[in-house]
Amino acid sequence: QVQLVESGGGLVQAGGSLRLTCAASGRAFNMYAMGWFRQAPGKEHECVSRISRNGGNTYYTNSVKGRFTISRDNAKNTVYLQMNSLKPEDTAFYYCAARATPSDTNTFLRSSDYDYWGQGTQVTVSS
């Protein structure tokens, strides 16, 4: 089992940057593929980015490509989401999620694919 705690959210002006951190506790963090999701009022739960358990495969939703970077440090049991050139439409509650997998390279898109979720952190981008 793994517990996830997000941090790093806040209020930022459009064009600014934030780095979200998801700290995991529990065993064998390197056995989990990770994802960052977001939920804005009135909008669907969206997978923003995901990363394989070895960090070798990463994927981004089209709206954040070139602006967001996902990474992980398995030695620190942590996954990051660096968010640059933020836009008001990035405003949402951001969650990290974990999915145990035997594959070094698989990532997972759907919310239902993930076993564990953090409490989330609010990101607000003002125009």
C-alpha cells in the first residue's frame, strides 16, 4: 500500500510557474506507475500527465504539452509536475495517483486504472 501527499499548489499569475510534488510513503515506490490528474468545476476529471515506474515513458494531455514536465525520483519516493507558462484554464484541483504494475514502461490514462490517490492541491491561475 502507498500513501500520497501533494504539495506545491497555490495562486499564480498567468505566465507563471509552479512545481507540484507528490510524496509517497509505503513500500516499493518504484513498483508504481504514477499520474497527475486535475479537476476543475464543471469539467471532467482529466489525466494531465503520467509516467512509467522507471521514469522512461511520459505522456501529456495536448493542452499542457511543452509547458508541463513530469518527473520522478524513486530514491526519494517522489513524483513532480513542473508547470510553466500557466494559463487561467489550468486552474483546477490537482491530484497524484499510483498504480502498481509489473511493467517498467506502462503508463495509465484512466482514473479507474489507479489504486491510490492523494488528497490533492489547488492551483489557481489569475489572468
